[in-house]
Amino acid sequence: MSKHFVFVKINGDHQPSVFKAYGVSAMPTIIFMKPDGTVISQFLGYRDLRAYLGEMNKALQMAKP
């Protein structure tokens, strides 16, 4: 999986403009996007490992041309 994703953690206190740009209003918010910044999918709130991997797989499928 990690060969398809780059994980980035943004601190909203230090970079509120990033939160505003993507409409983040609560944490955790996970956003999957293409390299050009296009949002593929996102979800709000905690997920256990199985559900998180499911969200990653869903984003991977949605990113395919």
C-alpha cells in the first residue's frame, strides 16, 4: 500500500489555510487525493485498521483512470 500513498499530517493550528482549503472542520479528517491535489475521497473520524485499509483500497480504485 505505501507505494501508492504518501502520508502527510497537517497541524491545523500551524497551517489553518490548508484546513480551510479542504473544508476540514474536525479531526481526524483523512483526505485521499491525486498528485495534482484533486480530492478522490475523504472520511471523518477514527477507523480501525480493517476499515482504514478498506478506505485506502476504495481510494485506490477511485484513482484509477
